[in-house]
Amino acid sequence: MKTAVPAAHAGLEELQERIGYRFRSPALLQLAMMHKSYANEQQLADLCGNERLEFLGDAVIELVISHILMEHAQDSSEGHLSKMRAAIVNTDSLAAISGTYALGDFLLLSRGEQENRGREKKSILANAYEALAAAVYFDGGYDAVFRMVSSHFKPLIDEAARRGYSRDYKSRLQELVQKAYNDTPVYETISEQGPDHYKSFGVQVIINNHICGTGYGSNKKAAEQQAARQALKQMEGAYG
């Protein structure tokens, strides 16, 4: 992956010690810690900032946690595995892990974002950890990111096991919507395709008369979970 970033800022050595991974290409770590507000303020290239890394990191983290759950919950169904993963990987948990390793201290933010206490925003911290995971994946491959993520998430995995993995995307979204709007999300099926033995469903979730998420799955429940996940990411960012 080619990047164009300024010279590494002070502190990245310490950050590598904290997270337990040393980069062969420190520029990737630099990019992971660069918020879009800083890139815009510094008039850097359009693709500078950690948003693209965040996009990949989201999938990488879910893959690692899915891998762990498949190994340790071999008698669980696909639906139960999805609930386990949802209980472990979410904005709150990602922000908490960022806080554990003080990623906020190393973020490159614009002056305005710093004044708005951007280093404490859950959405920014969660996105930073996703970007970090992608950077480690690019730098060291799957084995490297697996070791780091599994180590960082171990307390949350253990906690989720004690709680029985009961919180899924839909239940978390309903809690948030009730708190914010004193209302409940509405799920509508928007598509149904394929033969009976291999159907694909599309579902959208409506909150406060607005479509806030769309999901697809092999059954309506799976599609609703994906729609709720998309809506959660938007809402948790807004309220982070």
C-alpha cells in the first residue's frame, strides 16, 4: 500500500511499545493516526487521513474475532455467533480499547477538532483503532494483526463469555433509539430474491421517519442485524 504522509511525528516509538507491535513501515502507523480533519487542515493529498484504513480495519477486526469465536464456540449456531461478535465488536468496545492504549494521545487532529475534544470522542477513537488494525494487517499480514487484536480484545471476549453474549446489534440500536427519541426502530423488507432454498433478503431500518441503515442476508433476521449495525455506526458516531 502506497502512502504519502509527512515525516513521522514524535511518540510513535512509544505507541508501538504500547500496542505490542513494531512496524516495518512506520508511515502506515502515521497514516492510521491521521484524522481527516488534520489532512484537510494541512492541505494534504485527497486520500490522506485514516478513513480508507478504517474501512478495511472494520472488516479485519470482525474477521479476527469471528476466527476466535469459531474456534472457541464450535457448538454455536451462525445466529449465536453473530450475537457473540456483536457483543464484542462495537463502537463502545473499540473506543475502550483505544483508551486502554491511549491512542488519542497520538492522533493528528486539526486545531478545531482538538478544541472540540476530539481526542475523547468515541467515534474518533473507535475509527482510530480500526485504522490501526488495517495498518498492522498491511505491514505484517494476518498473523500479526491476529496476535494484536486477539490480545487487545481478550478482556472483552472473556467478559462477553461471562455475560452470555446477549447484546446484539438490534437490541443495542433499540436501546439507543429509545434513549434518543423515545421511539423504536422500524424494519421494512425492501427486497426478496432467489429460489426458496437460496433466498437473499434486503431490509431497511427507519428511525424517526428516516432510513438509517440497509442490510442484506440469507434470512430476514440476518438482514435486520446488518441494517441495525449500519444505523448503530451512524448513531454512535453522532452521540460519541
